[in-house]
Amino acid sequence: MYIANKNILPIIPLAWAFLISPPVQAAASKTVHEYKLTNGMKLIIKEDHRAPVVVSQIWYKVGSANEHSGITGISHVLEHMMFKGTRQVPAGEFSRIISINGGRENAFTGQDYTAYFQQLSSDRLPISLRLEADRMRGLVLPDDEFEKELNVVMEERRLRTEDDPQAKLYEQFNAAAYVNSPYHNPIIGWMDDLKNLKINDLKAWYQHWYAPNNATLVIVGDVDPDQTHTLVKRYFGRINPIQGAPLKPRNETIQQGLRRITVKAPAELPYLILGYKTPVLRTATDKTDVYALEMLASILDGGNSARMARELIRGQQIAASASASYDLLAGHDSLLLLDATPAPGTSVADLEKQLRTQIQKLQQQPVTDEELARVKAQVVAENVYQRDSVFYQAMQIGILETVGLSWRLLDHYVENIRAVTAAQVQQVAQKYLNDDQLTIAVLEPLPIEQKAQQMTGPRGNHGH
Amino acid sequence: MAINPTLQPKLTFIHGLRHRILLILALLAPTAGIAGPAIQHWTTSNGVQVYFVPAPDLPMVDVRIVIDAGSARDGQLPGLAFLSNKLIKDGDFGLDADQVATGFERVGARFSTTCYRDMAIIDLRSLTDPELLNPTIQLAAQLVTKPAFQEDSLERERQILLVALQERLQSPSDIANDAFMAALYADHPYATPTEGTVASVKAIKRSDLVTFHNRYYVGRNTTVAIVGALNRATAEKLAWSMVKDIPAGRGAPMLTPLATPPADKTTNNAQIRIQHPSTQTHILIGQPGISYDDADYFPLYVGNHILGGSGLVSRISEEIREKRGLSYSAYSYFNPMRQAGPFVIGLQTRNDQANEAHKVALETIKQFIETGPTVTELEESKQNITGGFPLRLSSNKKIIGMLATIGFYQLPLDYLDTFTTKVDLVSVEMIKEAFTRRVHPEKMATIMVGNLESE
């Protein structure tokens, strides 16, 4: 896991790194316990007794992919409002109670889920369960808190997207690559939709999605499974399920030719994103394709010895940075992504050509045994390394369950990757990575004019 | 590495946990002392300090080598420490960068380098299976001992670093940080960015790297931390295999101490506004703060936890975000370093709200210094710090961060064991007294980066 982004977002890249790195085989079935409450809520407990701590994550099956035009960003705004008070617990109290119990908490919204978590000493778990059960149905959503929090979210959007040229390009890229798939819209929502969001929109959204039969509770740490199950039943068992309308599939319409967009924004550096339409684990008819795509992404960018670093950054020295990623755990058909910043003296057009040459190479020649062996060794090792973090283990279970897969897949991930052959990698490169399925986005920098004003002296005199 | 190769993160969080420096702080920030892990310590014959905590549960080992060769040692060439550290990965006289990368990755090992102002870090993570671990250790030892610093490697990394420096200029947050450190530290080595400056990065020669490495990458200037499924004998053997060919050399000289509060008012209370075509103004306010061995460490640490160090619950977040909706992230922190690291208050807000937010932040800190925390605030903060102590040691990764910090800053071996006790001893009066004496809003530097025309 590494920190790549700027400013205040340490936790984000962690999660991002998760999404682009392979999940783990943890011999999970031996230590994982699955329960279902009578109201439909799923409970998954994984024992990890290395330290006297626990992480509790509740995952709701709602994210930006459930939204429609006009209310984009609503899932994320609601996530913020979940800290703004229930009938039992006033605004701000949730965070205060977790804090005085030595806990850490946060929440995140993705395309396919919204999740809330607390990390605590394992004896404090009941506190987290009580609070989380309370806000599953008891949220008040006061108007004045909503107005302030909407401003906070708009500041968040400015910070993450408006003032970050690469993020802006990525947002426009998604809007071009996906036509009717819900991945067309940004998780944080379009600014205009945020401005026009109303408290009643949130109330309806909350009523529709926040219920035990739309949630999975994942608990990992130093706990006894059966005792914890009893505890969870005590807090969540009485909450009534709701009747939800079945989800529309919203499958992306078939792309019929290369798409290309340009974004002009104040920036110092050009930047390039390429994305090829690909199936994911949930949607693929042939699951081996997905593992082959996962292998392919690691051949390109699974470390400092992978092709992007070896050939583009070091060998040809045409990229200052270059990466490839593929998220096999997305809920809808997704993309194999390449992105890069040119090295000094290289044009964006040349860099694009070389990135596409990399894809052609994968289509024309089988990858080497050495490369396959390298990725397989890494997957085996990462499988152990990932068990160093209870949070990460809970994330894996939560994502799998929430996008409609099973945590049991964790047990088979390593063997599925190890089964991938060079011929399969070549086949998926030919099958999916063709130009008609390609979208290209280029950031064209506009000049930034910088000037500093220095005003020393007593605070009252510097004119602002 | 400052270049951001990833696309926008796919998740968006309720709160951003302050600044990225805080991530380091979280790692370094000592914590409460309900007994920590038993730390074993020894010194090798060439002067390397080794710290070890056995962690038998997972068949893996982490090694962190910390050298007192961070950018504070750059001298006249900012970026020198950064490049010396980065180019370790580029091989010795027998292996090139491709072979090095393959050497680690074919056995599933991770090898990385990081450079801060105080520390140059080399991290290694491997499975403990000897067939995988032994070649990993051997390769790492070669690189640490005699990196080649080939001309073509330097040239390539120089170009990449120049791009990274250019990229910093499109980020209002990076621009603010660089200006902030420059304003706070003036002539002190902490003033320049770890990544260096364009002029200096262009000027660095291979011989500079060699000289730097020979001077600083020596036994008496090196700390090794080990956490993993090893016994003491194996850990000793591992540490020795890594460092046995490093000459003892001599430790780096003491860095110039900083007067805190700053003696010269005019150099530190700079008010700097930088025009940038962003929709938000990034605001940083601060002054030099504390070192790890500062006598006021605990009152300031606990006090800041209440002021701006505990996420949504802190006063600054309450005033800026919760009450007024002015910013997504509003925080304060002390970043303890070898010499007084910065005390920072930070936020970002829509350009037209910048002056209002700045005013609220300043009033909040002034008010805090004047009246101190309430008894309840202090109690609740202590409960958070001490109650959350086990979370800070709940993984090998967290433990090795602590271990390396304890070793590098030469903190006592019972540092973790006594931490909660020291936190519990802090009183309202101690916080008020320490903040009054040490924190001076009227002398602080203020940096504002944003679109001034639209304010």
C-alpha cells in the first residue's frame, strides 16, 4: 500500500491500493464464520487473535452505481449525514462516543457500496454495535445540519476534483467511457446535482437503502464468534427488514469504436488515461478470463520489475510515471486502465503510441514463464502480508459480499491466479483489449500563473 | 516519490484525517503505555543499532533500515539525500535496476525507499521461508553497502524528479507546504523540500551521491528495526548479514537547534499569499514546534489532541467544519522531529471564504491558549489516547514504525510502556502553561494559496 495522492487523504490511497491489488487466500474458511439474522442481515466474523483489537464494518449495498441523473452524489452525502444525529444520539455524539472509547472511525462511499467502520479495543465492540444499529433506521436528517454538511461535501469535491487536474480528467474520462452504465457518474456527484440536492431526496434515499436485509456486518479481530453473534442479534435483531424493488441491471451498451476526449485545465504536466472495456468477476461468463486479466494487469504493473516500469520508465524513458490497473471486484462491467505522465521530451502522442504498443505486444507474443512465475510468487507472498491488517481482511470480505460475490472466493484466489497460462493472457488481450473498446483521455495543460505576495508585519495590516 | 501514478481514488470518505504528514506522525506518534511489546536491542561491531520485536504469528518478516541521511543533510544541494536514497534501488556494480527489481519480486519480497527530512529509509518485507528470505537479505545488503550510482540511472531519476517538482506546482496543497516550510525554517536545513529544487536537482553530480553515501550510509549513523517470525539468534544473524560490510564511519553531526519560540519575529511571521487558479484557498498557519526529546512533549501532544488532533471531535474541526461547513478538512498537529518540527494548523475552503476561515482558525487557537481545555475535554482526550493504545500496535507494520522511531530518535526502550502514564499525568494547567509559553499565534507564519482575484 502506498500513498500517492496529495494532501489530507492518507486513508484513500490505502483503499485504492486495495482495489488494484489482488485479494488474499487466507485459508479463510477455517477462521471465518457466517451467520444470517432472521431480518436478513448477514454477519461475517473472522477471528484474528494477534492483538486485542477488533474492526467492525457495516456495508450497505448502495453506492453511486445505484444513483440516477439529477441526484448524483446522494449516497455519499447521506454517508456524511449518518454522523448528524438520530432520535437517540444527537449530532456529533457518535464520533464523540467512539473517541472516548479509544476508537477510530470513518466511513466511505464507493460505486457499489457505502460502509462505516470502527476500530476499537475488542472489549469495546458492543459500543460500536449499539451505535451502528441505532443509525440503521433512526436517523433524523435535520435541515440545518444538511445545509452545512452539503457545503462540506462541496468543499470536498473542490479539494478532490475541481482543483486536481488529473482527477478532473479521470472524471471526464469515465463520463466518456461509460454511456448508460452507472459508472458514468462520479461517486462524489456532479457539482450541479450537489447544489440542487434536497433533504427530502436524502430521506427517501435513506428509507430505501438502509435496512438489515441490505447490509452485511463484517467483524474481524480478537473476538469469540458465537458470543459476538449473540451480541449482534441483540442490537440488530429487532430491526425490521424493508421491501426493496429489484435492481435494474443497467448493463453498459456495447461500445462500437474508439472514443477520445480532451480536457483543458490549469496544469503543469500533460497526462493520459486509456481504458478498455472488460468484464469483472461478477459479470464474466468465463471466470478464467477475469483471472487472466488480473494476471495481465500484474504483468504490466505488478511491481518495479513489471513492464511499465522496466520498459516505459527505465528502458525507453518515455514516461515519468506509468501504471495499469484492473478491478475484478467491481459490481458492473469495468475497465482495464492505463495511465501515464510523459517524461521530458516525449509527446503525449508518442506516449499513447507506446502504451498501445504494450497492449499489441501482449496480443502478439505470449508473456514469459519468468513473468508468470514472478506474479505467482508475489500473489503467494501478498496472501500472507495482507493478514497483517485486520482492517484489510475486513475490507476484502465486505467488498466481495456487497458486490454479490462470496468471501469464500478468497480461499481460491491464489490457486485461480496460479492456474493462469501464458496462452490465456494472450487470449484475453486479443478478446478484450481492442481499439473499438478503447477510450482515451488527454489532459492538455493550460498555463498556471503564479505570483507570491509577501506581507510581513502586524496581523492587522496585511489587508485581508 | 511525488509523482502520482494512480487515478483518482475510487472511494470518498467522511473525513480525510488531516494532512499526509500526519500519516508519518501516526506512525511515529508514540502512544500510551499499557505495556508495549518487549523490545530487544543490540549494537553490531560496526556500530549499527538494532531493535527487534518477535512476531511469531505470520511467516513473514519486516526490516526497516533508517539512516540519518534525510534531506536535512542535503547541504548546498537540496534533493541530494532524496536521490541518494532512491538510487539504492538502481543496483550495485554487478546488477542493474531491472535485475534488482526482479531479484526481490521473483521471491515475493517488497523493497522500497523513502526519504524524509530527518530519515532516509529502506524497507524490506519478505516471507520467512529461508529459500525466499536468504536471497532477499543478500541482495538488500549489497545495495545498502555499495550502490553503483550509475550515470545513466542518475540521469533518468533526475528527469523523473524534475517532473515531480513540476507536478508540485499544479497542486495548491504542495505549493502551500513548500512555502510554509520555507517561511518557518528560513536558513535551517528543514526549509527546503525533500525533493529538492529545480536548480539543485539539475546540478547534482554522480560524485555528490558517492560522497554523500560514503559519509552518511555508515554503521554509526544507521538504525535497523526488525519485526517478524524469527528468534533472537536468527534476527541477529539477519541484521548482521545486512550490515556487515558497511564501514563503521561516524555519526552525523547534530543539526542546528531552533529557538522555540522563534527568536526573530520578522523571519517567522511572514504572511504570504500565492496566486493559483484553484477554486479553493489552502491555508496553513504555524511555527516551529517540538522535537522528540522536548520537555513539553506531553502537554503539547495531549493539548493538540483536543485542539485539532482528533478528527471530527477536535475544536478546530468543530468550529471550521461542524459549525460552519467551511472546510472538508481542518486540523492541527505537532510533527515532532530531531529538531523542532512544525506546528501546523491547516484547512482549505472556497476562495471567497478564505478570510473568514482564517479568522475562525486563529480565534480558535487564541481562545484555546487563553482558557486551556476544559476538564471534560482533557478527560475525553486521555480516554481516546489510552483506550486506543492497542490499536497502535496491532500489526507488524505499526510495530516496526514505532520501533524505528524509538531507535532513530534514541527514545528509552520503555517508551511505549510509560506512555499512557505520562499522558495521564498531564493536567489542564500544564497544557495551558505549555501552550502559553510555546505557541504564539502573533508570531506564526500564514500561507494562503488560491485564487486571490475571486476572494
